[in-house]
Amino acid sequence: MKAKVDSDGPVIPCPRCDRVNSSLHAHCVFCGSRLDEEASRGSVKQEDRERAAQGVAEARKALAAGRLAEARTRCEQAVSLDPQSAEAHALLAEVLHRQGSLGGALHEMTAALRCDPDNSELERRLRELRDEQDRALAPLLRGLEEPSPPRRPLRRAPVIKPSLPRASGVHLPEWARAAILIGVAMLLMGLMPRLMAGLGSVLGWVIGALITLFVYRDARSLGMSMPVTLLWTGLIFFAIFFTGWYGLLAFLAYLVSTRMHR
């Protein structure tokens, strides 16, 4: 089967559907059948193949000298002259790999193996490039598969309430307070007849209520239990409001008893 050549470059007809394909394709773009490699090779002139081989040789020298740009240009020219040159595709793959284009290297090495499918060296090199690509993509794939750890809720700092300053005052000794209370009680006892005569029973009720309240608060401040506090308070309450002077005596007895015990 003879290859046809048109103004767009070398082409080759499909052996199955007889449609024209570019010689760059290994399979028919219309029916998928494999194209005739020999016909494809025959579509390239002998002069172009020789020029392509010479370009590959010059590209190898440029690559060995570290001139990557020149080596790439030579390889691309060789591939353009002979698209079925496995050597040109393979060398271009190595140049692209040296330039950091792993995707381009894979593409050209695949094309080289398609041109020479029985070349075990090309197959091995293609496998190495694919393994390198897998290693490069592995961290990115793990980052997509692994879920991000849940965020921990923020903890509020504990609120420290400032302690209120306590009011400072003059603290009298126990004997002084007892003396003052006794003096007040004696004064009240001495003035009670006149107060009762002048002010009447209302003032007596007020004084009795104050004395009762004082006894209750004083007993609690001394650390007495609630039953004992209520007992003293009730006793003095009934004594003041129902017996008059005996209430004051009961109040005096309470003061003497609590202060002497202390």
C-alpha cells in the first residue's frame, strides 16, 4: 500500500476504511484500526530520514555539553522531518525531562515506544517516567483524600471577679463593748419610768424591738447555732413585751452570760 502525500505533509490511508490519515497517527482517527507502519515510514523521504538522524546526532552532542535549548531545537526539527523516528522522540523526551517538563517527556517517550514497540529500553524508560510522575502526584492525592482535622472550639478565658475591698473600722475589745452595753442597759432602766410616763407605750415597743433585734444579730455574730439564737431572742422578746422590767433583766443576763463565756 503506497502512502499519499499532500500539501499538508505525509499522510497514509487506513487499510480498513481507506481514509487518509496523517503519518503522525498510529491508529486511524476514523475507525481506530492500526495504520501500516511500513507505509508510514515509506511516506518519509530517505533524504529527510538522513537529515533527521543527523539532527539527532547533533542534539546528543548539544545535550552532552549542557546546551538544552539547542538540543531541544535539534530534536524538534528531527521529529518534524521523520515523525516515526523513535530515536528522535526518545532524545526529545530526555531533553524535556532535563528541562523539568515531566509531562512533555512522558508524551515524547510514549511516541517513541509507539514507533518502536519492541524496544525494551524505551519501555523501561517510559515506566521510570511514569513512576516519577506517580511520586510527584502522591502528596497532592493524599491531601485530597485525607480530611482536614476538625477545629477545636475556642475556650473562653475564665472571668476573674475583682475582690471588693472590705471596709475597715475600729474594733473595740470585748470588755469595752460589754461595759458599753451594760451602761446603756442601766441608763435605760433608770430612764424607763420617765420614758414610759412621757412617751407612753409606743416608745417601749420600739426599744423592745431594738433590743430583740440586737440580741438576734449579736448571737449570730458570736457563732451561736440557730436554735440557741432563737431561744435567747424569744426569751428576751417575751420578757420585754409582757413583763416589762424583767425583759431588761433578761437582756442583762444575756450580755453577762455571753461575755463571761468568751
